[in-house]
Amino acid sequence: MRFAAPDILRWFCFEQAAAVSYDLAKSDAPTPNLAELGIETPPLRLRPGAVGGAGELRAALGARYGVGAEEVVVSLGASMTNFLVFAALLEPGDVALVEEPAYDPLVAVPRALGAGVRRFPRPRAAGYQPDLEALAAAAPGCKLIVLTNLHNPSGAALGGDRLAAIAEIARRAGAWVLCDEAYRRFQPALPPLARFGPHCLSVDTLTKVWGLSSLRVGWVVAAAPLCRSIVEAAMVCHVSNPAPTEEVALTLLAHADRLDAWSRSALERNRRLALEFLARQPGLSCYRPEAGPIFFPYLPGNAPARPFVQRLAAAYDTRVVPGDVFGEPTAFRLSCGGETPMLEEGLRRLAQCLREERGAALPQP
Ligand SMILES: Cc1ncc(COP(=O)(O)O)c(C=O)c1O
């Protein structure tokens, strides 16, 4: 099947679909209670939506990047937005150069569209920073370079210097660069890749930083002619966008500061708990990202993580994501985006399961 589920989504939706009480797998910030934040959503108006996103919403999003509405396309979450970008840029036989480890849809969609996929390393030993020499060596002949910032699964950040270097490598190779920035605003000082040239694209979403996956609002910032091709791809896939959802999104953007502050304070508390947990688990080797809800620890002794993850779900009613869906079978992805009491208990259970795994007593969490 050409459009088979990407590994991570197969795991989430088919293999680990049963509800668990302690969910340390979902990587969104907690969903805000908008009424408690004093944000009033507009009344439901069932009118037709625009193709490519309502002009007002595209203008409001563009203003955040210093570009006009014609350089923004809105679609159904980052997932559909990424799909449309791939569909607009890749012909069968083109080559996409994708980071490794990666969020699997970024590999699966180009392949499903008939493109070849090459990989460039983001080595654990280098704090998941891309190997720029390997990237420069692999880039010639590639149509599109694909990366994430923050990096999923590690949470590692790419700063402006690194982004500028990647943009320059792509420019020299005549390639486009797509940066999936679903997690970027967890670290607001990081610039969007779209700033680094007309061949650079930034994708973002309301799902992660504001915990609003329910709205299915994602967008891409790209040069205007490319936006036109992306809108044409949208016409093949879903034509218009949901107007009620976009009206809510526009209202939320007017309260961006309030939502950012809320997300920041929820995450600060939870990150502290996750970092304390990791400090008490000397057997787990884990890069400590500066921001964001995700961590990517490796089990001691290079043990495969999949059986551990299955035992954690079955015996401890708690789930984390097995690293094999990112191509790293001895790691698992731990997220601290959920409600704080749920996270506290989930981490306690994870610690118990790890103790059992090692068959030796470790200090109580
Ligand atoms: C890097 C990345 N991009 C996109 C998505 C999906 O975002 P959305 O809910 O906006 O489709 C995820 C969700 O896990 C993700 O990690």
C-alpha cells in the first residue's frame, strides 16, 4: 500500500490505541481552558471556508514572520500542510534528504509520493546537531531538505547560525528546505527558517505549543509562487478550509501573549518534574534539551525499548513511544506535556517499571 501509516502513527492509532491512564507519549502542551484565560471564542457560523486559508488569518500569521498573506498557506494541521508541501515540490524520481532520526511522516510521505529518500545524520553524540559536512555532501541532486526544529524526537534546538548554514548548503545545491517547526515556539528565541531565503519554508501548527490539536490548524510560510503550487495541491486534497475553525484560530492569535504565557508556565513546572526524574535515573542516558516537552532517553545496556514500552503499558497503565518508530530501537520518547498530576504519577510508574527492568532497587522517586 503506497499510503500505509507512518510507523509512529501506526503505533499510536493501531498498536497502542487502548487508552492508558498515564500518557507520557503525546507531545502536545496541555489543552488550555480558554474561558479561564479570559478568551472568548466566536459564535459558530456555518459559512464556507476559503481555499488556502482565510485572508485575515493568513495576514495575521504572516505578520508574525514579517511577510504578507500571499506568503502563507493554511491547511489542516502541520500534517496536512507538510503533505501539501511535499506534493507541491516532489515528482516521482526526485530525492528528498531527510534528517535521521526523524518523525516518520517526514520520511513516509515523500516515499509514498514516489520520491527517493536520502538521510543525513543528526548524531546523538553531537547533541543531535546536524552533521553539516554530511549534509553538504549529500545535498547535490536533492530537491528538498527536510528537518525539524525543535528536533523530534530529541527536542534539540537549531539556532540561527546553524539554520543559516543549512540554508546556504541548500542554496548552493539548488534545493528547497522545509523546517517543520511544530515545536519551535517552545523556545521563542529560535528564528523560523523561512527568514533565511526564498528557498526556505517554515511549517507550524496550533497543536503543540498551545495544545490545540482539536482545531487542525497548520500553516506554511514560503515564497509566493510556491504558495500558489501548495494551494493547487490543497485543491486536490481538501479544497477549502473549515471556516469556523479558522475564526477560532484568528481570535486566538489576538491573544497569543496570554496563550504563550500559559503554555510556558504549564511546561516549566512539568519540565522540572521530567528533569528531576531523569536525574534520579542514572541508568538512562538522555540528551537534555533546553526547552519543549520531549526527551529521548536510551535504556541501559542497549536493551531494546519495545518490550519495555509494552510492559509499561500492560503492567503500569502508562505509555511512552518506542524509539524504533524513529529508527532508534534502544530509546523511547518521553513527553511531559500532559496535566501535572497525571505526569507525576506516570513518572512514578515509569521509575517502577525501570527498576523492575533492571531487577535491582534504585532510590525511590
Ligand atoms: C514534527 C511534527 N510535525 C507535525 C506533527 C503533527 O502536527 P499536527 O497535529 O498539526 O498535524 C507532529 C505531531 O506529533 C510532529 O511531531
